[in-house]
Amino acid sequence: MKRSAYAFLFLLLTFVPVVQAQEAAAADPNATAAAAAVATDNVPPAPHFVEYLVDVILEALDIEASGNTVTHYVIAGVLIALGLLMRRVLTQVVFRTLRRLTKRTGTNLDDRLLPALETPAGTFVLLVGIFATLRVLKLSEQSDRIVAYASTVAFSLAFFWLFLRAVGATLDHATDVAKARGSSIAAFMPWIKKSLLTIFTIFGVLLVAQSLGADVGAALAGLGLGGLAFALAAQDTIANIFGSVVVAVDQPFKTGEVVKIGGNVGFIEDIGLRSTRIRLIDRSLMVIPNKTVASESITNLSRFDGRRMEMTVGLTYDTPPEQMDAVVEEIRGIVRGQSNVKPDSVIVYFRDFNASSLDIWMVYNCLSPDFHEAMKTRQAINTAIMRAVDARGLSFAFPTQTVHFDGDLARQFARGGPGNPASGTPTGPA
């Protein structure tokens, strides 16, 4: 919140009660005394530490006069001067020394906190000097009320200003850490910061209003009914927001990764507050509501810790058993010899008698999760297997079918009779 906003809120909360009291007195002069009494009862007390400070000073100087004396004015001047001096000492000496010390630490959090807290802390010290000065002087009853309201509002705003600056600096540091780690929650940090600061600001205003005698309970009840109506009207939007929070906290993916959500595979282009954008394999853009993302099963294809390969090599049926045993052992050695293959993951066996081939089944895990590296490894293994099979005089099988004829049909084919394609005679009814 900007300084102008704080100043406006300060002036508003300070002078509105005074103006209302003056209008009431002008409208009904007979009620002036009663209004003053009621106002006096509702006046918030000044901060106790300010009253205690003033009482200690007056008691130490043995000042008990009912009116303002030269001593009162001197003390007031000294207090305001001390307030200005202490503010300068705090900002120019204490915080400057702390900034030099924070350069030696290993975190950037303190480097953000000190500049954020410097101005609010200096303002708080200055307010102590100002209101201690006003408490020393003997003012009229109406002026005392104004000072009481002003001190309550000023110290409350100074405290919440300090708190908001601290929270903002901490969230900025968290944003930098999330970006450095590549966390997907970094995309939500600006929204989280604005939401938290808004909540804290509203909470602070309500506390100040309550300290001034406002009926905060009625206002909260009204906000509760309004919030219920809003929630019913915007339940889909709220569900998407909560879905984005789930995605941010759980972090199943981040921008740039390849994921499979439902039956869709693509690159994550953007993670928003309402939806997630995915660039599909065919380069089309799909926008998925975050409530759907949070409820779907997600497969992150960019977070392999390795690649599992499985393949089958088929040899022809004229392969002798001895050659089969030898080629299986040689293939096992070829796969284990690759630098990108985990040796204890290699499985190679003559597994199946297929319809047209003798199948050798192999499984192995690549150490590198990179897809291109895994494909290079597979290609190297495939070409090595081809050389090994060719060197042994064996052949790879491919789908073939042999038809054997017997009896009359075989003799007809031999004579070139019906059913023989060479005779040109139809094999079925016309």
C-alpha cells in the first residue's frame, strides 16, 4: 500500500468522528454535553507504552501543574527532537550496520527484509516522539479525543505497514528461490503474494475499525452472506483456482515438460490460474481447466530416471539348436557391452516358437533418460545383432506361409487340370 493511501486512511479515520460530533452539536446544542460524554467513553486509549513514557518523564521532573508551563513546552520540544534524532539513528546507523552484516550471510532473505523494514521502523519511532509530545501538553477535551483517535490509527497502520513489508519481502525471496529451482509454483507466486497482502490488509483495517468502536461483527456477517452468494455463482472458477493451487503444491509438471494428461500428450506451455496450456504433438494448442488437471491421472514423460527397451528378434525355422544357443549368448554379450545399458537389467532368451519365426526376446534398461541417447543405443545394438546373425550364416524370419497339397488336388495341379492357376480353368463356380 502506498504512502498516499495510508495518509488518506489516516485523515479519514481521524477527522470523520470529529466532523460528525460537530454536526451533531450544531443540530442539537442541548445534546452537546451528552454527546461529549458518550464520545469520551468510546475514545480508544492511547498506546500504553506512550502513556508510560510520558508519566515516567513527568514524574522524574516532578511536574504536576494542571496547565501548560514553560517546562511542558520544553519537554515537548525535546521529545519531538529526540523522535527525529532516534529515527535518523535507526535508519542511518542501526540499519546501515545491519546491512553490512547481512552481506556476510549465505541467504538473500535478510538483504530483502532490511530495506523493506527500514522506513516503517523509522516511522514508528517518529510516531512515538510525536504522540509523546502531544501527551505531555495539556490539551482540550476535544483535542485529547482527536489525539487518541489519531494515535490508535497511526500506530496500527505503522504496525501493519511493517508487517506487510516483511511479508512482501519474504514472498519475493520465496519467488526467487522457486525460480532458481525451476519449481512450477514460481508461476503462482505473484498471485499468492497479492492474495496474502490483500487478506492481511483487510484484516488490519478491520482491527483498526474495531479499535475505534465500529461494529465489525455486522460487517463480517454481511461479507459472509455475500461470499456465499459469490461462491455459488463462481463455483467453477473457484474450483479451477483450487486446482491451480493443487498443481502448484504437488508439482506434477512444470513449463516445458512433456506430459500425458488423460489421452493427450504434449508440452506444457503455460500454467495459469484458471487453466493449463498444452502444445500437443501435432502442434495444436489445448487448454485444460485446472480442476480437470487436478483430477486426471498425469504421466510426466520428461522425468524418466532411465529408459526400458524391449524387442523381439525372429530367426528362421532352419536354425539349428546349437546355433540358437550360441547366437542368444552372443546377443546377450552385445547388449551388456553397451556403455549406456545397465548390465544387471539385461534379459535375453529364446522364448517363442512363432508361426513363421523362432523368437529371441530381449529386455534392457538404458542409464540415460534422454530419448535420443536411448535410440542411439538401440540402433547400435540392432546393427551389432545383424552382423552377428549374418556372420553365423543365419537368416531373419519374415512372415511366410507354405501350402502342401495331397491326394486328388495335388494330381490335378500336376496335370494342369482344374484348380491349377497355370491352366486358366476357374477353380469355382462361374
